[in-house]
Amino acid sequence: MSENSIVTNICGPPAEGQVLPNIGSDPNYVFVSDPEFTTVRLFDLGGNIINVNSWIECAHYVQGGWSSNQQSLVNSEITIFYILSGILTSYFLYKIIKNLQK
């Protein structure tokens, strides 16, 4: 899937004649809110969330690796927690049963 189609799928098509300026990592660039654009919530791999209010802002962040799908990092951490908890609980139950049999 090309980068343009990913931007279109998440942000929608650009307005006629609208092009994405070369923002790069300019800390002084100010995104102008577009009242015609429906706010989109984006997520990054670190679990950060941002609400974008213009197509240009949305396209910029999507091209930077943000996505409209929350990554399953939190879910995998919970899974690891449950697995480790189960192993520790099993170990301690084994030790208790073994001591009771003596």
C-alpha cells in the first residue's frame, strides 16, 4: 500500500488543489484548524494520542508513522503480566503442596 493511499484511508482525500507542504521537523510550523475537516485521533507506537484538525496536519502525522489504529502494545504487556503471574502462582502453589506432603 502506497503512502498516499494510507494518508487517504486515514485522513480522507485532500481538498481540491490542496498539497502537503514540506513541514519536515520545523518546530515553528503552525497547523491551521480546518472547520470542514472532521477531527481524527491518531496513535503512535509509544501509545501517544493526538487529535488532528486539518488534512495537512493529519497527512503530516500519518507520513511520520502515526496511525488511526491503537497499537496492541498495552495488550501485549497485559498478556505478559498474566503469563508471569500464572507461572509465579503455579510455582508457589507447587511449593505449598510439596511442603504440606512432608
